Amino acid sequence: MKIKKFIFITFIAMTCTFTGCEYDNFTEPTSTLHGRIVYGGEPVGVRTNGPQLELWDEGQELSAQFPIHIAHDGTFSAVVYDGEYKLVRKANSPWLPALTDTVVVQVNGHTEIDIPVQPYFTVSNNNIQQNEGIVTVTFTLNKIVETANLDNVNLYFGKNILIDDIRHDHKSSFAGADVTIDGTNTVTAHIPEHLSGLGYIFVRIGVKASASSELYYTQVQKIDL
């Protein structure tokens, strides 16, 4: 989006707040930027509204940045004007800060882009089963960054699809010392009574590296009870 136009729109919006005026002599942005945070071509799960990107527009005399929030499944979107932008991967995320943290993207109408990252850890081959109120999860924990240290692995249960280390209805935590890195793990957790009568719950795994307060998450799975 053009900065002069952005400032102009902001000024008009603020003025109208106090005067009650109407102003429609500008063109709103209609182009869409859709993207994914990926590792190995697969989306990286995150905490909703946790890790962020910054979208920079340096098209005119002034530059400005706008936060881009990442959804729980690793996707993001924004409505912008056509033009060239820079996407910046912010720190305190469950991936290694990139040596080159800026990605240039040319927006023209509907534009899609993948933003590659290098998580400290990932989870693969995860399988979740439920039997008589006990959830059994088998997974492989992969160390991606050689110097990374593992704090813990968490199993989250929830009534809703948005579950993470802040939003959840139940959490079982397993210390890093009890988890096999670059190997197969099996953990179990009892479904608490306040969730057992729902008919289904949502489940996901979260992995915390010591280098970041944000966790890497698997995609949310729904299981029947």
C-alpha cells in the first residue's frame, strides 16, 4: 500500500471520528496476500497471534511496517494494494532467526507465498489414539538446529480448535529429559472428567526449545470419544 495514501486515509478516519463526516473519495485495497510459514514444504503450527511477521512498505518517501499475525495452522493473510513489499520474520519464534530475515514479495491481485523457517525441533509421524478415556500419542521428535536444547513436550486437549500453551482445557507436560530426540516416543494422558462427556476433543502437541518462549506445534487433530 502507498504510504501517502495510508497516511491520508488515517487522517481522514481520525477526522471523521470527531466530526462525523463522510469521505469516500479513495480506493480501498483489494489485493490479497496469502502465505504459509513452512519447513520442508509443510506448514509450521504456532500459537494463534503469537509469532508474527512484519510487512514493510517502502514505496515512497516514508516507510511503514504493519504486523501480520500468523494463524494456528501456520497461514497468514493481508489485504493490501498492488506493489512491492518486504516480509520480515520476527524474533522470539519457534524457529532459528534467519541470517537473511527479509523476503521481498511482489503483490499483484491474489498473491500466494511460502515463508521458509528452520524450527529448533519438529514432530513427525505423530499418531493419536483414544481408548477408554486414555489418549496415546506416538511421535518422532526431530532436532533441526544442532545446538538446540529441549525444555519439554506438551500434549494439549481442548473443546475448541484453537488450542496452545495459553488456550487449552487440559495440558500434560513431559520433561525434555524424558523424551527421545531423533527417535520415536509414546506418551499417554487421561482425558479429564470435564471433557470426557463432549463426544470429541481437539488435541495437539507442542514442543518448547530453551531458545524461545514460543512453541512449535503440530496441526490440531479432532478425536472422537
